[in-house]
Amino acid sequence: MDRITHVRKTETGDICEVKLSDGTEMTLQEAVKATEEGKIEGVIVGTDRAGGAYLHSKRGQYDYKLADLPEF
């Protein structure tokens, strides 16, 4: 199973794309779908106040925060 290793952010700092441990690049929406299908480990899908889906690290992973990952 793959893990998110890098992120790409918008000008406002929101994550818009991710890069997986196998080198695959995908949009945030694609990553949400892959996570729901059990293809990406270490993250879960959450819902924001507007009803949109987003990813965040599973609890208990203090050294793995998506916002702190290197950008590509």
C-alpha cells in the first residue's frame, strides 16, 4: 500500500495534489477516492464544514502530518 510522501499547495496553502511513495502524482480528489478504496495508508477522509472531502493523518502518527510534508 502506498503512502503520501509529498504535497503541492495552492497560493493559500491548501493541499491540491499529492505524490505517493511509488512516484504517482494525483489530485486531492483522486487521493480521497484512493483512500476510500483502501489504496493509501496513513490518512483518512474527513468532511469540512461545507461538506467537501479532505485528507488528514490518522491519529497517533505524530511524525506524519500532511501539511509538514515536503512540496514537489
